[in-house]
Amino acid sequence: MEKIKVGFCITGSFCTFEKALKEMRNLIEKDYDVTAVVSDNAKSLDTRFYKAEDFLEELKKITGKEVIDSIVKAEPIGPKNYFDILVVAPATGNTIAKISRGITDTTVTMAVKSHLRNSKPVVIAISTNDGLGAAAENFGKILTRKNLYFVPFGQDDFIKKPCSLVADMTKLEDTVCFALKGEQIQPLIVQHNT
């Protein structure tokens, strides 16, 4: 049996990188064939969580592959049928807004657009401080679109960050399994333990 090919897109929600990388490693350990795709911010910004150069090296080490890090490199994802499923984890509110509106001006949004041309699933693991604010309408738009699935999410700190939503990354692989069957995993909204 062939391995399931996963494009694993990472956008600039830097505080959730470690959880995303843990799930990337988990998929590889379970024999998925994973390729990393990074946004411009994920590839170029040094933060208190990672130096950009070290982060890219870590992705290469984990996957054993070159990272897709530009719009030009992401464009062939659909035409060349690179992946069975695409994961965006973490997915910032900015990226989710662009996906909901069909805007293709970043590496990750190009990867999503290119992949969706083949009617294949995209799994989105949100991480945004504005999920229950101005960004909320974008989640609604995505929920009504075909081939887009959310990793279950909840409020991560409703007292200090009342509009913040974060995916439960431990449910990423289960979400992938459901999405490959064309189903949204349930429950979609979960209680978060911070």
C-alpha cells in the first residue's frame, strides 16, 4: 500500500509551531509521506520561539525533504498531483481570511488553491487571537465550502484572550483520516485545556 502524501503548510502563528511539529512527526511515525510548505513569515521571521533559519532546517530534518517556500514552488502542487491531502497547521486568521475569499498571494494560499483544483481535502488547524472577532465570518464561509475541514478547536484563554481560537492539535491525525473520507470530524468545537 502506498503512503498517504501530505503537504503540511505552516503559517506564522509562531506560538503553536512546537505543537504543529509534534503532529508532523506523529504523521511521519505513522508512515505518512510528509512535505513541509511554509508561509513567507514562517520562513523569514526570527521570533522568541524559533530563528527562521533553524526552523527551516528542523523541517528538512523531520521530513527529509526540501521545504516548499515560494509561490512558484507551490503552484505545481495541483497540476503535478503532489499530495493526497493538504494540512494547514497552524493557520492564522490572515491565511483563513484569504482562503475563504480565494485570495492567492502567499505560498500557503497558492498551495491550497492548487491542491483544491483536484477536489482533494484541505485540513485547517486554526490559531488566531481574533477567531471570535472580525475573523469569525471567515470560518463560516469555510464551513460551507467543499473539501475544507477544520481540526476541532476551542478558546484557549477565554479570560485574557476572549476572541482567541486554537485547534486541538492532538486531533490533527484523526481529522486527516475523516477528511480523506470526505467527512468533518465531530465535535468541531472542543473544550481547551490551557
